[in-house]
Amino acid sequence: MGNKKRLRLQLTKLRGVLGLKGKPDKDLEKNDQELFDAIVNNNLVDESLSFLDELDVEKDWKKVEKILFPSKVHKIWSKNVFKYAAIFLGVFSLSLSYLWISKVNSKGDDNIHVGDFVTLDIGGEIIAIDNHGSHSIELPTGAKVAVHNGDTLIYEVGEQISESIFNELHVPNGKIFTLVLSDGTEIKLNSGSNIRFPVKFPAVGNREVYIYGEAYFDVSKDSVHPFVVNSEDMAVKVLGTEFNFSTYNEQKKVATVLVEGSVSLRHGSSLDEEVLLVPGEKGSWDREEQKIAVNKVDTNLYTSWTIGEIVIRDTPFSELMANLERVYNVKIQNTNKEITQRTFNARFNRNIEDVEDVLEALKLIVPFDYEIYRENARINQITIK
């Protein structure tokens, strides 16, 4: 019996009879059984069967090879060896999958492509970072500049590093990631965010970074070198403080919420309007009215995303759907124009409720229908009706 048929037999038997419990019989070799166990432990029985049925080994290898090994991208993988390798196992036969596993230690909660991973552009090379394990980050010159440990990237640089070198970190939808800069400043980045930063800050002048999206900053104190967060609309200047900064495109306002310390705000590079915040205040740049407003707020409402909370306050439906797209890494199309500008108040936890739970709860506030489209058991699009 061939590898593919043997695996299919065991997976079908397991799904239909044993209900994801028990062991395969002696029809499998030792290595095959280890891989089979990994499929079971990672709940990939249905996905493996689907790939076995739909894909042809020789015909599809080139396509999958391009997905797994795209040019100009170097992947840092975890030691969670089997999870998605197990899916491709059924496609390329057991022996070929083991050859691939020896080259790539795969993770998986999505299909394998760079868009699913936190990526770091180190200048001419993009590193895709898995959120498992621990690895060193080296520049194209070979100089070690950082250590990746789980969902955190920590920069530690020596005297040999030039101050003019910039790296750029991208956090995709569905992820939250922490970056520690060379000065000790800790930045937690929300889903769908980018940050550009120097590998080493200059000896003279400001410590400046450039951001799109949302991030929580815990800035290392340095009275000689103020820390400046730049976005397309606003610049935030601090000496040492904790604050949340949000500048997604769909938001009407760019907001800075100060938790501790003090910051000054200004629109872009203009020095004409500079506003000082004290803890518990939110400074917002209104993109339509072109002015800064300051309000007292409950800071927890704006920082709870760092622990998985999704807080919705007077949020238009269109902005809310964009937020859910980022949080759950799913495309949402709204064809119900009547609720586009309706506002919502709610609170969820991304670690507990999935996107269907959220939609069902929102339906209790304003009735609407939706349709879910799946690909290989994963939700990839939702249409609001």
C-alpha cells in the first residue's frame, strides 16, 4: 500500500471511529506513526484529508514550493515541527514531507505564506518571524543586532553598529507583537501595524521612530534625547512615559492616550499648534476638522487591547468591521448600507470570543445577517447582508 493510501486509511479510520483518540494500527512505519501522531495532536485530521483529496503531488509541488520558499524572504521558524508540514505530508508523500521538515520547522494557524507572519525588513532582506522559539537577528553584514524570543524582538547592539541603519517591523492582521528598542523602550504593536526605527539611536538629537497602526509605548527615560513618535498626521514627543498611539487609516481621528508622564503633540511637522497632555488625557487630531482636541478619558478603554480586549465605544459600523478584520485576520464585505454609519458599544476578548461570537453579539444590538466563506476550514471572508 502506498504512503498516500496508507495515511488516508488511518486518518479516515481515526476520524470516523476513534473520534481523535487512540493510535493507528501497525500498518504505519515508525517515522510515519510519529508524523501521524503529530497530525492528531494538532487537530489537522480534516485538513490533511482535504489536501490528500484535492492536490496532486507532482503537479502542485512547484506551486507549494513558491509558497514555502519565496525569494528574498528568510524565515525564522519554530521547533513546532509538524503542524503544517503534516498537512503537506499527504500531498507530497511521507518521505518527501520528512525531507521538507528537515529544512523547514513549520508553525501554523494559517496557510503558510509571509503575510501570516510578523516580518522584519533589515535592509535588502525580509525575515519572517514565527512566534515560537528563540533566534538571533543578523544584518546583511553579519552583525548580530537582536534576539527574537517568542512574540518579542529585543535589540541589543554594540559599538560597531552604524547609527544610520533602520529596520522596519510589520505585524500582520491577527497578531500582536512586542519590540524592545536598543535604548530599552518597549513597544507593543497591535494587529496590522508597521514601525520603522533605527537599529541604534544617534548620540546627538532625538530618538525618532515612524509608525502606522496602533502601539503602546513604554519609553525609556533619557532627558538628553527626547523620544519622538512620528505618523503621517501627528508627532508625539516624550522624555519617558507610557502612552497609547493609534493612527489607522479608517479612523477619523489620530489619538494619543497618556497613561503616565507627559507628552507634547503637534500636527505633522508644524510647530504652530503644540498641545501638552497630562495622565488620563486623550489628544486627538481630527482629520476632517484639522485640529487637535483634548479630553479626559478612562485610559483602560484604550489600552486593554494589549491583553486581548476589544473595546468598542460609539464606533461606526464601518470602522468596527475594519477593526475585526485586523483582529481576526479575515476579510469582511458589507453590503448592508443601512447600518454603515450606525454606532456600537461593546466589549470582547480576542482570546476567548471568535469572530462569529462577536457578530452574533452585535446582531443583538442592530439586526443584520451575514454569510461566512471558508477555505480549508479557515474563515477567509464574511459578507454582511
